Amino acid sequence: MTTGRVRRVAGPLVEVEDLGDAAMSDLVALGDHALPGEVVSIRGGVVTVQAYEYTGGLRPGAPAATRGEPLSARLGPGLLGNVFDGLLRPLSGAPTWLVPGAADAKAPDRTWSFTPSAHSGDQVSAGDCVGIVGHGGLLPHRVLVPPQAGGTVDTIAPPGSYNEDEPVARINGIDVAMATSWPVRRPRPCRARTDIGEPLRTGQRILDLLFPVAKGGTAAVPGGFGTGKTILLQQLAKWCDADVIVYVGCGERGNEMAEVVAELFELADPRTGGRLADRTVVIANTSNMPMMAREASVHTGITVAEYFRDMGYHAVVIADSTSRWAEALREFASRTGALPAEEGYPAELASALAAFYERAGKVVTLGGRHASVTVVGAVSPQSGDMTEPVTAHTERFVRCRWMLDRDLAYARHYPAVSWSGSFSRDAAAIGVYRANTGHPGWVSMRATLVSLLGEADRVGSLAELVGIGALPDHERVAVLAGRLIREAVLQQSSLSTVDSFCSDERAEALVSSVLAVIEGCRRAVGSGTAAQAVEKLDFGPLLRAREEARTADEVCERRDIVLARLAEAEVS
């Protein structure tokens, strides 16, 4: 460590001199409390540091020391089920982020049980597992050979309890502990990236049917205030078939973040029957926390996800919201005098977003396991303007866009995902996967839904001008078809014990039943039955099926009731 002295303090920007061997992005300890900061500029002999904490009390002449390494996250046992700040310092229990200079803060020293899975003399490679922490359970915490390491196992600790920093193995002269550190802005290495295709099942019909995302894919959730972003993200966290959830609250209001954390820790895990929090890592960086820590939080979150990915798990990063992260970039750029681009955001905004989303992917890990990191980022455009820079740039780099519509939200249609403003670039690959796994009709079913919704929107716009009564019968049936799809398939209540989650089999039963009824309506009108008479039929049994029918067979029974009524109307 090289020691210099503080020259000038301007809010979170600190100028340091005599810090000779400092490099860009190095971590610097400022003042007597060792406030953490990051080198953002080096000009001549003056190093500019952006502090991660409040700099009140820091004065010119105070000591400053470079740590010779970039900002790194401490990775190890104890991540699951806990809450951390943007630098991965624990917030559970004592709020260590309030302690000035708690750069190395970690959970209180604890011992963890360790069971070796390798033996002295074994040959191991980077990414191989040398032991298990704890009792295994649903998600065994694997102690892996570090990247760029490998060789002969010199020694291995016997089963027992050890401190997380205590070496449990020595491999080719390198000590391996249960805990490690990794620079948050550097992607963790993998053996290879593989093609995506397996869907991330969310249990939300409109996403799984119309706009699916693959494991290892990326999705953006743009939506204005009050459109239901947080509820949708919580539903994803609860019901998606990922192994590990990393929830990053970036720049949200403190009271909202507290509610989200409380609700996450109260949710039951449908996979295990225990707490959802037991396989969730929460990174909470609220709007009143330091701006640079907010900027680092999304990198910290995806680093944690890559850590579990290397163990062989499928991880999902939920970032709420990337707009607040981009605002931190804008504030930082203005303080450093960078040339502003559109709406004051830095010119590197697009590159920063691309670097974040490209860390998602389905990979073969160094240890040969198949795993993935999926990224879902919420976007909060000001005034609901979907053309603003963060939303526009994000859509360039994500595979899916789940746009939330204010009109749908105000009409109490939830999830308020717009079928006309959303897209999925993963749909083709997922269609191939489903065809190869016993669902060959999924592609045609999705295409039919998209076509019917598009036709209903087109005719509905015309009906608003001339009135529904002025339309020919076949177009009135198109409007009816759109209503049946929206109310019987696309709507879904997060509060319903039956409909909060929807399996593939039940979703396909709902869709096939609605399509059969729509075809029956067309047939009735084609045989001479007035469209007005068809519209007056009671479709209630079918519309209530999503809330009341628990199985595919029950859905089909309700379909048959409606089809029988259609047949009677056709005869009369």
C-alpha cells in the first residue's frame, strides 16, 4: 500500500496527491476512518477518487492509501438469505454501512461445517469441487478450485468446522478457503458459452406464452409509475424455475425497499416449502445511500450470480431499477466534467448497459457444469416516455421487452404487459426446444394468439370510431375473440391461490379452450347466427376458469359448457 494525502474534498470527489503507483479503478482508503473510494482520474501527480461513502469530516492533509486492487466482492458462505449493500457489506443485523470506512465489513466471524470431496494427491482443475459447506440440502455450497489454479491436492482439511478465511485445502502450493474475493466489474471466466433455448418458466401466462425468455437470456421491464413493475418482479422471484435469485434494489426509496425486503422474507418457497429468502440474495442500495455505491450495486449483483453459476446453478438477477443506476452514472459524469450526451447522460451509457447485460448467458463452467445467469432489468422512464435514452439503449441489448402499459394497469388488467409493445427474440429458439421436448404445437398456438390479438386491436380501433354495431359480423367476432383471450388467458392475479402460478399444462388447456370457443363463435356466425346473439352468450364459465379451475381437465369441462351454449344458439 502506498500512502498519500488528501489535497481537496468536493463532496464525494476527493483529490489525492503523492499516490504514486495508483492505477485506474484502484480502491483507495481515505482519511483516518479508511473511507473506501475508487480512482476515476489520474492527471499528473493528482489522483481523483470517487468516495463510496459520505465524506463529512474528511479534510485536506488526511492520509490516503491505495489498496492496489479494484473494488471486489467478498464471496463465500452466508450470502443466501441475507441483505447486503451495494458493496456487498451485510445489512442484516447491525447496519454496517453506517459505520465510516467499513470497507472490509463482513458478517461476524462464524464457523462453517466443511465436508471434503477430494483427497490428498488428487489431480484437480480450475472450477472443480473440493468440498461442501454445510449439510448440502437443496443448494449445496461448493468450494471450488479458483480460476487459473489447479494441479495436485497437497492437503485437504478433514470434516469439521472452520472459519471462512481459514484454508481448507492446498492445491499446488495455493491455499483455498471457503471465502474468496472477485473484482465486481470483471466477468468470472467460464469454459464456453452455449446456445440458449431452454425457457425460464415464470408461471406468468403472458410471459411464458407470448414473450418467453430463455435461461441465460436478458429481459427489460419498462413501465411508468403505478404499472406494477415491483409486483411482476416479485412474481418472477417467487415462481421462476431458477435455483438462485439475486434481487438488486438500485436507487429505490428506502421505505419501498424495506417493504420489498420484508415481503420477500415472508414469501414461502413453492419449490421447497421453506422460505424463499433461503435461496435469495438481496442487495439493497436505496436512493439515500452514496451514489457510487449505487453504481456498483448492479455489478456486485451479477458477480454474486456468476459465483453461484460457477457452482452449477441457474441464477436470475432482478435489477430494480436500471434507470436509477443510469442516473448515478449521469451524476458521476457531471461531477467529473465528462462531456454530456443526450439528456445529460454520459456518452458511454450505451457501453455501460451493454457491458452489464452481456454478462448474462448460458455457459459450461470451468468445472464442466451447465449453468446460466439470466438478467431481468426494470426501467423507470420519466413520465412514461419510452423514447428516453435508458429505455432506448436497453432495448438494443436485451432479448425480451416486457412493456407495462398504463392504460391496462388503470383498467385493473394485471400483469399490465402490453402485447403490442413487447417482444421476445428468444421465441424461435424456445419453440425448437419445446418441439423437441413434447410440445410441438406451442409455436402455432403462440402465432395464433398473436394474430388474434393483433386483429382485435385493429378492429377495436375502428369500432371506437364507427361503433361496434356498424361492423360486419366477422369483425365483431374478432373483437370478441380479443376480449376472451385477454380476460381468460392473459389476465392473472398474484393474490389468487389458484392462479398466482400457472403450469405449462394448465396454460395450454386455457389457450386451447379459448381458441376452441372462438372457432365455435366463428362457425355460429358463419352458419347465419347474428353476431349480437353470440356476444350475449354467457362466457362466464370459461372466463372464470383461470381463477377457479385447478387442473386442465376442469378447464376443459368449462369449455364444453360454453361450446354447448354456442351449439344451442347456432341451432336457434
